[in-house]
Amino acid sequence: MTDPTATPEPEQGSGDAPRFTDKRRIDPETGEVREQPVSDEEAVLAEAESVAAAAEESVVLEGLIETQKLAAERLEELQRANAAYFNLEQQYSSYVKRSKSEALVAHDRGIATVAEALIPVLDDIELARQHGDLAEGPFASIADKLEATLGRYGVERYGAAGEEFDPAVHEALMHAHSSEVTTSTVQMVLQPGYRMGERILRAARVAVVDPED
């Protein structure tokens, strides 16, 4: 039986029977697909498609590189902006802390200035109290209110006979020796001292006795 896909081709220069070219895609003997000849048009078309695909891939790759570069630039800008914001926030926080600290120092300095100005008045009040002139009456009430008000702001009077002499908080106006003491001791407080926290507004003025040699 003749294969309909086979076409006769006359043999050149011969009067014998026609020859046939087998154009079947599958080889009847091996069962494998035969390679089909590629025409010039198909080859050109395939090459054009390959070039177009390569060009498209190149364009996509360039676009991806540009996108990555742009993303890196934006990321760097964002990091710089975050760093600038962080520095600004730290500067503002330091400014607030410094302002609060300076305000507190100024507040304490103002109280200390007023208290130092009132020390002569406090000395007169203490002297009048020792002489019994403030036992009662309106002046006694005023003196108590003044001392209480200064006390609320941290101003306190100190100094007492019998305590150890400390040149950091005492000022010796009189000096003597005694066998009854073993260290330099405050014998008498001539004028009390005043302090506000760790700050000495005025050292206590005292008479001091030292042990005998």
C-alpha cells in the first residue's frame, strides 16, 4: 500500500520508474520523530524571535538594575533622615534636661540669696529670744512664721555647744584649751549657722576648746 505522504520524484536522466521521498514525521522502522528540515524563512523568523527575546530580557534587566539603584538611594535618604531626626530628638531631650536643671539651680540660688539677706534679721530674732523678749506677743508670732517659711524652703539653723569643731561648717571666733576634751570641741555658739541642703549660707560662729598638750 502506497503512503499518501510520499510524493514521486522523477529521476534525472533516467527512464526508470519514479522515485519517492518519504516525508513522514515518524520513522516507520525506529518509531522516532524525524527532524524536519527548516526553511530559510523559518530560520530567519526563529533568529528574529531569539534576538527580540534577548533584547526584551536586556531591557528588563536594565530596568531592574535602575529600580534597585533607585531603591538603594531612597533607603540611604531614609536612613539619613532617621539619623537626623534621632540627633534632633537627642538635642531636644538634652535641652529640656539642661533647662530643668538650670531652672532648679536658679530657684535654689534665689532662695539662698533671700535667706542670706535675712540672716541679720534672724540673728536679732535669736538674740531677742535668748533675752526673753520674744516670749509672747505679735513679734514672737511674726518671728516664728518667718523661720517656718524659711524652713519650708530648706533653710535651717545649726550649731550647738558640745559638738566637734568642723572648720567646714564652723568659724572659730574664740579659742581656749581644756583637759575635759579630747578633740577640738565647740564650747559656745556665738552666732548660729544657716545652711540650705549642702550649701552653707553662713558658718556657725563659735568658741572652741582644744585638748591640753
